[in-house]
Amino acid sequence: MDAIRWGMIGCGDVTERKSGPAFNKVPQSKLIAVMRRDAVKVQEYATRHQVPYYFTNASELIHHPEVDAIYIATPPKYHEEYAIACIQAGKPVYIEKPMALNVASCALMAEIADANQIKMVIAHYRRALPMFLYVKELLETGEIGKVDSCEINMYKSAYPNIGDTSNWRVYPEFSGGGLFYDLAPHQIDLLFFYFGKAISYKGAAANRGNLYPAEDFVEGEILFENGVHFKGIWDFNADKESEKDVFTIHGSHGTISFPVFGSEITLMKNDEIKVIPFEPPMHIQQAMIEKIVAYFLGKGHNPCSAHDAILSMQVMESFVYGKDSLFSMK
């Protein structure tokens, strides 16, 4: 292939700006087909984004002869089913995070992809954004000396009607967990991206507000092989005045802090504070999609493999469900 013609399963709000249009802005890439069960909404989406083919049946999209690769942007409940169908059709697949509902499903998907030699990428797209790559550069060049610890503090107030049945993110049977499973994959993936292998982790979760079935408070710790110690707190039922999104890395000569869902880095060193702003991208997944297209065309490496994504899934499952998460893949 000299270009990738994409099919997209699921075309909800997240694809309107974050990902959908980016497939047409990346060289050697084109979004040619979309699928959604609602016939009216999928036709409207196709018309709005000038996509030539649209379907209400995923199998029709997967097996369409002009579709080379598939992006799965449904709730996590359906990731395993659709990913396996894509693999069996011989088509590479790009899957939204979290990769699936649980580690067992992720492992099965990875095993089937590996056995069939089908390429699979998971949407931990912050790995490809300039701001987070700059943090990695600061760490690798020793800007703050030897890193000994880091922490994540995320406090968000509950928004109105959070427990409405249309909000699948707070129903574990659709999302795997609560808002932690929706937002923390990006944060925890960055931990592995920056610090490498973990040797232990533990955590706990609770439903303090009882606004919906899933947990709304999570805390956990990770010890990395290189000695870095991590602590994290996620509170999704905090008061409005306490809201924050801060990832802090402590080194022997300074501190780096930044919001994972924001656009500036604060570097504190030698009693000086430097704020480094970054322009938020119009389509946040575009940089990742560029890397995926190169990988699918045989011109680059996998920017986030299934095996990479399973690392964060193991941690999340351990924190929320208390499962033994030192899961080894052969």
C-alpha cells in the first residue's frame, strides 16, 4: 500500500474534532467509511465530514474491499469483539483507550493479533504530542537531575446528571470502571512512557458519592524498576474549588509539573520558575495518526502497542479491583 484508507467504527462526539478530521489531514491517509448503529446520525456524520461510505453494521465496514485499516472509537465494551473481527479480516486496527474492559480481554486481543501478524495500535496519543515529548526530553537530558518520585493529583467535581444512563463512562459494564477508566489511561501510560518497567503497584477505590455504579475515588502507588516512586489520587466527586489536574515529577535538582489535560509545563529549578506554554492542537490525535500511518505503511515503529497499553490496564485493574496485576505475557 502507498496510502491508508480508513474505516471508523463509532462516530460519536469524541471523533468530531479530536480524531475524525485528522485522518484526512495526515499524508497518505483518508477516512472513507464510518459506522454507527443509528442510521440517521451516521448519515449526518458522513455528510458533515464528506465520508463516501457509511454503514449501520460493523461487519459491512470491516469487510469493505476499499477499507485498508480500521479505527475503533466505540465504548470499551465493544473493543474486543470489533478488534478480533478486524484481525480475522486481515486488517490492521487502531483502538481507543482504554484498550478493553479488563486485562484478560486485552491479553486475548494482543495474542490473536500477534498470532495473525496483524498490526494493532492503542490510542495513548499523548505519547506523540510535543508537550509530553518535551517532558521526556527534559528527563532524558537530566534537566532536574535524578528523578526519585512523582505524583498525580486529579480532582474533578461531579457534573449535573453524571449518573444519567446515557453516560456510559460511569457504568463498568460499558467502560470497565468509572471516570478513572476514561481519563487515567493517558496519565498512567505516561508514567510507563517516562519511567519504564514497574516492579510493584497497589491501590484502592471507593464510591463515595453514590451518584453512579462505578468508583469515584481512586488512590494508588507504583514502584518502578529504576527506583522512581509514584503516588496518585483521583477524586471525581470533589468540590469545585478543589479542582486540579497536576502531574509532578521531583528530581534532585528541580521539579517538572504539568496538567495531562492542559497545555503548559512548569519547570522549577535553582529557585527559578519557568512556564513553557504549548499550543493545543486542533485535532489532538493527528500527531499519533501520522505515526500510525507510517507504521501501517512499514515506514515506522508502533507508537503504542497492545503490550504497552496492557501495562496501564494492569495498574488500573489493580487499583480499582484489587486484582493481582503482575500479569506476564508470553
